[in-house]
Amino acid sequence: EAAEKAGYDHFMLKEIHEQPTSLKAAIAGRLDELKGNVNIKEITLTEEQIRNIRHIVIIACGTSYHAGMMGRYVIEELTDLPVSIEIGSEFRYSHFPLDESTLVIAISQSGETADTLAAVKDAMRNGSHVIGITNVVGSTLSREANDIIYMLSGPEIGVAATKTFTAQVVVMYMIAIMLARARGSISIGKASKLIRAIKTLPQKSQLVLDMEAKIAETASLFSKSGCFFLVGRHLNFPVALEGALKIKEISYVMSEGFAAGELKHGPLALLTTGVPVIAIATESELYDKMVSNIREIKARDATVIAVASESNRSVEQVADLAIRVPDSCEYISPILSSIVLQLFAYYVALARGCPIDKPRNLAKSVTVE
Ligand code: G6P
């Protein structure tokens, strides 16, 4: 086992560090910057079938659900289609209308999650086309879905998903571009720009990993906290949810992610002196709104750790501490911030002496309902 960990103390840390490689694998051969298009040969839908789609439903559980939420925002932004995102265990007992005009995208790292598979079966019975996204070749999802896209992340052993999450997100972005180009809802120029940004991910994720010591130091300051709040807006909302899930899973500390705009609808009542709040405040159209949210949090005397863009020199005026991510567009920075939060969760768990790769009560794949 020590050999398999390649010098790292835990599989989780090794897998976090594999992200420059796994992201490269997920995009390799799929991006055509010149034509502003994405080639995902695994998708068998014709352009005409893509144009006939009326609705998209994304189904997933756990970390994959958070990747699905990010996919939802991007598909809605790039295409003219309404997108729903559903938790497998809820969807399978709902009365969601499904038919041939609905495209279903099922995301499952293991390809074996019982609730996601049940939802897929239901969708296929109703005539919907199902695209599966998984990391495991030959998994049940890969056999059942109409089309299957492999994330090509290599084996993930740590129970808490890391490299498969960022690969899922990037696959969702690529699907969004492909659908949008087929439907004519974005220009070649806009698609090329996004493709160019996606191509920077392997290198920029390495820059985040290079800041590991600083992230570890920040995490150690808060490792004895009894709870964590994480807040973000738009794509950074699922990033906050995923960061909170990572902390819960491996360090057993109560942590919750919130849409920053929802703070005043309840969570603010919980904020008191010194409660740590991680605010994802990278550059985006909503940056100023995040700053207002940080002020709201500071007014309750909570401690704000901002995840901010490299060139932002003003965030410290409102936040107590800042962790930087490389400057990048608002589609890419959420992926970089999620790597920051993976490392943060890892070092909180390490300081607390938790069994990081095998947290109590959790399994890598949940094959029962
Ligand atoms: C379990 C794992 C999580 C994972 C979830 C969904 O709870 O511990 O890491 O996100 O299942 O798994 P899937 O294989 O469907 O992505």
C-alpha cells in the first residue's frame, strides 16, 4: 500500500496532487480551439437530435451532485435550454415528467451508485436519452447508459472524491460547449475563448498545489473549530457545498455550504464571534455582491477566510485572511477554489488525527439504496 501511495501519507493527498494530470486526461483530444468545438465522440446524438432537446435533467449523488450543479449553470448559460439537477434518491421517487425530448445526464464516479442507476433506468423506460459520466470502465452505468463518457482520472482510492470531482466538472463544461455549438446558441469566438481557458486548467491547478504549505498553515489555525460555514454565489455555491462536504467527510466537523444570498434567511442567526466562514470571493460579475456578504458576516464578528484571485489586493480590507488562486475566468476559478478546499479539508482532518482515506460510516461506492 505504501508503494501505491507514491510517497504521500494518504491516497487522498496523492489524488489531490494528481489533478494536473487527471484534468489533462479529461480534456485530451477533446478540445478544438480553432473550430470552437468539443469532440466527445462518445456522444452519439446527431446535431438534429441535439436541436430537438427541450429539457436537460442531471442526476447524481454526493460529490457528483455538486459537479452536476456546476454543469447546470454552465449548460443554462451557453445553451437556450432549461436544466434541472436532481439527487438520485429523490428523483427516483418523484413524478418528474420524462420523455424523448429530455436529455438525461447521470454522473457517478463509481458508476455503481444504486439511486443514480435506478433513476437512469426510469429515464430510459420513458424514452429519454441518457449520457453517463463515470470513471470506472465496465461499471453498471457504463453498460446501461446510451452513451458513456469516461473521466479517465485513473483509480481513486480515497473515499472522499477529489480528482474525479474536478474531472466531472470539466466534462460537464465540455458537454455544455458541445450542446451549445450544435444548437447555435454560442459563437465560435465565445466557445474558443472558453476552450482556451479550459486548456489552462492543468497548469493552473499545479499553481494551486504549489501553495499547499500556505493552505496547510491556514487550515491548522482552524483545525480545532467546532464548525465551518462556506459561502459562495453562482458556480461558487456548489464549490462551497463541496468544500463543506469534504470537511464533514474526513474531519467529522459540522460544516455547511450556503448560497451567500441566503445568509440573511437563517444562517446569519448562527454566526457569532470567531465562527470560521470560508467565503469564495474570486473575480466574477458577482464579486461585489460577495464583498457585501462578507461585510454582513463580519458585522456578526465571525472570522472570514476569503478564497480570492491572485491579483485582488483589496479583499483583506473586508476579510480576516485570504488564500489566493491564480487569476482566471469565472468558469475556471471555481475548479481552482475547489482544489484549495480539498487541501484545506485534508489538513484540518490531518491535524485532528482522522483516518483520512477511510472515514467512519462511509463507503467509496454506495451500491444499496
Ligand atoms: C459515496 C462516496 C462519495 C460520492 C458518492 C456518489 O458517498 O463516498 O465520494 O460522491 O458516493 O458516488 P458516485 O460514485 O455516484 O459518484
